[in-house]
Amino acid sequence: MSIISQDVSLAPAPNEVPVARRARTSINRRGFRRFAIALVLPFGLLLAWWIASNQGWLPEQILPSPAYVYSTALEMIASGEIFYHAGVSLRRVVVGFLFGALAGLKLGMAMGLSRRVDDYVRPLFLAFAQIPTLGWIPLLMLIFGIGETLKIIVIAKGALVPMTINTAAGIRGVPESFVEVGHALRFSRLQTLRLIVLPGAAPSIFTGIRYGLTHSWTALVGVELLASSEGLGYLLVWGRQMFWLDVVIVAMIAVGVIGFLMDKGLDVSEVYVQRWNDREGE
Amino acid sequence: MASRAHLRISNVSRRFRVNGGDLTALDQVSLDVRAGEFVTIVGASGCGKSTLLRLGAGLDVEHDGTIEHDGKPVTGPNLDRGIVFQEPRLFPWLTVERNVALGLENAVFSKAEKRDLVAKQIALVGLAGFEKAYPHQLSGGMAQRAGIARGLVNRPDVLFLDEPFGALDAITKARLQGELQDIWAREQITMVLVTHDVDEAVYLGDRVVVMSPRPGRIRQIVPVDLPHPRARTSSRLASIRNHVLDILNSTTSDDLPKMAAKQPTSQKRPVAKPGPVQAALHNKSAERPLFSTTEI
């Protein structure tokens, strides 16, 4: 039994130390610097806005001062108006996005797994994707009216396209050599899908989710502009009709901030779900 | 010795269709591997050694002739035949522990038994303490240890190794060769190892199968009648190595200048998955248009 050769030991050699355990002391400082840098442009813009309205470059009805918009924002927060409209918009986006993303996941999986499905579906799908979401609204309006159904469909379509394309690409991108490992280990089709193909496609699927949510959100505002009596998009139209540009700007900021937070939230959860994916870029 | 599993390859040919023509990767190859034997297969690229290994493991079943393992024809992969690839092919989203455990996914053990086997196997290849590490945190040598552990965890009859140390630096390679020899001696598992490294073939093999290309044939089988473990410095080993080199030179010198055409099966595929950015870029170029963010 003592058949161990002398020139080797079983412990990993010094040249085999793991490469990823780097000191990460500077990462917090770097994070803070990046945060500060990210604020430079917004504050610059705010300053430009302040100067422009202070100097009266544009009539006050068109470009209200930052201070005025700020007080309007406080008012709308205090009255809960902004939360009401944001809540309506968010609910629509969540429902529409879930429908669209799930349908896109299924369609993308079918296209990624089956060459034949892909050959049949892809050309029409790409043509379909070419038509801007807004372009669908006139037709859909005639079929579904201007109620919630229309909005859900338009939002779902926004999520469907990126979700489908990225899911299909992710599945196609899983290396053949990985699938072969499953073959050698006698994985069933279901095991291969569950243990190799879906995890392998996960980063791409996540990209689809992020694009999908962004598109749903922009589609939502678009459809609310045209056909709604509540929601942030409605607030924009209504504010413009009343020539309350302060309300318009507050609504725009709300749209941007919510969209940004949703994307950021997905980013954080993506990093968490894919801890194995070393994104620090060593 | 002959009572246990036994691999019998008789009159096996394998042809590939390449650009409309037929390429004979293997031509009438016969080879018997005894139970518990360590057979190494060496040859220039294009000699069909990897093809032979894949056929033996059951990853490729399109051949003439017969391949039998333990008296039964090989018709596909089987958990009694483990395989280790040149690239470790670890799944980047799983820890070392779970990568190794995949080898037991379809084995009939209880959960606790599987856990024990995985832990034991990880210790055997010297990765204790790295169970929870992800593949990107491992060096090349450590990753290949994990690959070997995955191939061994189910305690196969035969372990096929396809140039397992080909991508490693010389020092790591020597260590892993020594450890593989220890594992083989301790676990009594038949091993078939393909390599283009003559030193490796002679150091590890009970017999060295020397193959020649176009068409892939077994040129000669050289027995290495030295007990394991072996000293690399042994003069007997050196003379056997020179003998093998002579055979190889005599088979390849007439067509040495043109490097052998790669076989379709041995093409290395990129192991890295495209990240989100590449995926998005890829989409953009391959299936324009993606959809611009200005769209609503």
C-alpha cells in the first residue's frame, strides 16, 4: 500500500495557489470614487439648468427653475400623488413584464434548443421585432380598446423581444464540450437541460431580463402617453396640456429614477446569483 | 488478473467525412487492455489516438469492428468507463465539490454515500480545502485535479484520459503524473491515457502503444517492464523512451514537414462562455437588429 513515489507529495505545490484570493482592501475606496464620479454629470446638468433659468434664456413657462420644480416635487410627494401614479405604472410593468419575459423565455428556449423551430420562427420574429412598440398601438387599440389589456400587451411585447433573442443566443452559446461531459455521465435530456444548458445560458438570459425590463418600462410610458388616465406617462401628458412643466419634469425624473433603480436592482441580484462569474476582471 | 473488466478492441476502423472526402482516422486497429493495466497511447497529431480513446469510452460509436468492455459491446457512454478531457471542462457555475458530484448524478448511492465519495475523491486528488472554490479560482493544475476527481468519483472500471496534462506547465505536469500513478496503484483502476508526450507515456504505461498517422494504425506496442512507482532518472526508462522515439521518427519522418490535419473530433472548442457583453455584441452582429434603447 505504501506505493507513493518519493518525488511527489499530495499537497498542491506553491505554484498552484488559487489566483482569485487577492487583497481587496482598495475596493471600497475605488467604489466611493466611482460613486463620486457618477455624480459629476448630474450635478453639472443641474447647474446648467439653474443658470439657464436664472439668466432667463428660456421663458419660465417652458423651463421652470430647479427650486420651483423641487417645491412641486415636495408637494406631490406630500400629497402622495406621485406615489399613486408611480404605483399604477409599476403594477402594469410588473404584470406585463412577467407575461412577456416568461413567453420570451419559452420561445427563446425552443429556438435555442431546436434548429428547426429557429428556422421557422426567427425570420418572422425579427421582422416583428423591427416594428417599434409604438407602431403596434393603433392596431392593438382597435382590437383590445384602450383598457388595461392593451397596456399589458404592449409592455409584454417590450420584454418579449430581448428575452427571446438573448435566451436563444445563450443556449446556443453553451459549449459543445460541456454537453459532451453530460453525455459521458449519461445525463438524460432533462438533466442536461437543468444541469448544463440552463446554467450555461444564465448570463445571457439575465441580459435578456435586464433589456426586457428596460424596454417594458419605456414601452409603458409610451402607452400611457397615448391611452391612460393614470400613471407616470399620463402625468407627463397632462402636465404638458396644462402647461405645468414643473409637473412634467418631476414625472420625467420619477421615470428615470425608477428605471435606474430597477436596472440597478437587477444588476445586484445578477452579481449575487452569478457569484461564480468573476466580473471583477482579474 | 484477467478475471476483472477487460477492454477488447478488434479490427476497429473509423472514417470521417471531411470536405466531401473520406478521411480514415483509424484503420483496422486491435488492442486488448487487461484489467488493472495502465496503457498509454502515443503518436503524432492526426494518428487517431484521441479517436481511439473516444471510441473506447463510448463517446463515439460510429465504427467498424467490435469494441467490448467486460464482454459486452460498447454502445455508448457508461458509468463504468470514466473519462478525463484535456481541458478540465469544469462547469464554472458549480463549486469544485458540486462539479465532482456530477459524476455521481446518475449513480445509485444514497445522498450520504455520495457526499462521502465526493469528499474522499477530492482528498485523493489533493484538493481538500478547496471544496467550495469555483473553477475560476483554481490554477490549471488544480482544475485538472478536479477533472480527474470527477472521472474517478464513480469508481469506474476503466478511466480514459485524453491528454490530461497537455495544457499544464512542466512542473505541475510532473507532479500530476506522479499522483496519477499513485492513484492508479492504490485504486486498481484500469487506465488508458492518450498523450503526445513520450516521456509521459513511458513513465506511466505498463505498455506504450505507438501509433502512426494517415491512416491511423498501431505501429508497435512497447512493454515497459519496470515496477511502479518509477524513478524518472532510471536508465532503463531512458532507453525505452529512446526506442519509442525511434519508432515515432521512423513513422513520421517521411511526411514530417506538413503537419497532420486535425481530426474533427479533436478540435478544441472554446471553453469560455460568452459573457453578457459578448452575447449582446454577438447578437448585434449575427442577428441584427437587436433593438435600440430608443425604441418604445
